[in-house]
Amino acid sequence: MVIKLNYFTKDKPYNSLNEYNRKHYNAKIAKIPLNGGFTCPNRDGTKGIGGCTFCSAKGSGENAGDIKKSIKDQFLEIKEIMENKWPNILYMPYFQAYSNTYSNLEDLKNKYNEAINVIKEKTIGISIATRGDCISEEIAKYLGELNKKIHVQVELGLQTSNEETSLRINRCMTNDEFINAVNLLRKENIEIVVHVITGLPNEELEDNLNTINFINSLDIQGIKFHSLLLLNNTKLYEEYKENKFHILTKEEYVKYTALQICNLRDDIIIHRLAADAVIDDLIEPKWTIKKLTVMNDIDKYMRNNNLYQGIYYKKK
């Protein structure tokens, strides 16, 4: 990804992904969420059991394709849905569920190549969601070679830079491992998009801003903001039933996210402002069901308070 300052608009005082894509591709880019049949090292016993406490049984891949189907069939099925919403789109296969570099190199090559070649002429890149401790030098070098043929984007789950919170949510990955992955990927010129969660148990606004400062110190190109989603059949929900920690109100999430954006480096592209879940699985917060409203409220809060991305970062 070539970052060019800036992609702010009158309505969105930050670098939005839609504006970036509009200027660079003049098209809607549809991510096609896929399930590659992977798992995670904190699920299978390598580093832990059960996965992150907030993560669903589907490995945060509720919208991904049917694991019983081939990568090609998943792609074709989901693209039909996308085309009904947006005609004349370009595609980016998105390996979403679980940790999508957690396998041997041959398996990764086969699955990535299958996705890239379904509709090769309209596929502009590939996005791979994974963990920092699932990026080896071998995998980074392979992704670097692939990146010379088609754009490669890696999404890394950080969630928080607070390592006490990390232990509580069973992340089983250190900040140093995350930093190492960033360095390996950037050495190969791979675009990195980092995931953060606002509203984790016992975290305050200060923790959220510390996470942004941590990200600012690294060579990161994109970010996805997520509110904490308390889902049925997760360890975090069991913890919540025993000891009801604070769940952010919509007003708190809007304010916290806006302030995180204000502290964010102004060359980073914002890929997402709010998360959503399968309604039947969602326990709290119910306000996340109206995702578009949440996103619009963040934009409105920033406009009304004359805020924009990087306004506080520049003063440091």
C-alpha cells in the first residue's frame, strides 16, 4: 500500500479505507471472507488452550465461508452476495477465521494460490488475518515473494498493548513477539493492519491510548477498531456472569474511539471503526447491532468537536 497524506474528507476527518480505495482503484474493493481450516497456538495446546477468552468458537470468522467447502467454492458463493450489494467490484480474498499463517508453508501456498486464482483478473490482492507469534522468517520471506506478484496484506491481532490484560484474555502472545512479526513483515514490504479492542475488562481510556502509542511506534499501515463483543459460549461471558465488569456504553465507545483516532499517526489508514456479531450470539453490548449508527456517531463527534486524525499525536 502506498500511503499518501491525506484521505480526510469533510464528513470523515481521518484516513478512511473507502476514500483510499476510491482514489487508488476507483472501485469498491470487496473482501471475500474465507475459512482455511486453520487453528491457533493458544487453542491447540502449543501455547494455550481455548483461545482468547473473547473469541467465538468460529475463531472470529462468523462471516467466513463454510469450512466444509473448498476455498474456490467459498469464494464463489460469497462473491455472489457481494455482487448483489455492489456491482462492478474488485476482489480481495480474506483469510479471516483463526490464525491463517499457522500451518506448514506448502499448505499455505496451496490455499492462498487457490483463492487468488478463482477470479484472477479482478483480484487485486490477498488479506491474511493471523497472530504475531505465527509469523516466522520463512513465512515472511514467502509472503514477500508473493507480494511481488500480487498485493499482500497481513492483519495482526494485537487487541491491547497492556500485557496484564493480555494474560487475562489468554492472548498467549507477548508484545515482543508482535514487534518481531512487524519487523519481519516490513522487511518484506508487507502491508500490516492491526486489530485493537476497546472495552476489554478493567481497561480504561488511558490503556486504549497507550495501545495507540505502541502502534504509533511501529511501522504499521492500517488499523481496525473493534468494540468488545461479549458473545455466548465464550470464556469471557462465563467470567462476566461471575463478575460483571463494565461494558462500554455507546457514548463511551464513540468518545474513546474518536480520541484514539486523534492520537493515531496521520499516515495510518483506518479500515474499520466498529465491529458486529451474529445477533443470536451477542450478549452485550446490544448497541453494536446498529453498526452504521455507531460509525456515523463517531464521525459526528469528531466533526462537532473539530477533531481529526493525528491532532494530538502531532503535539507530542
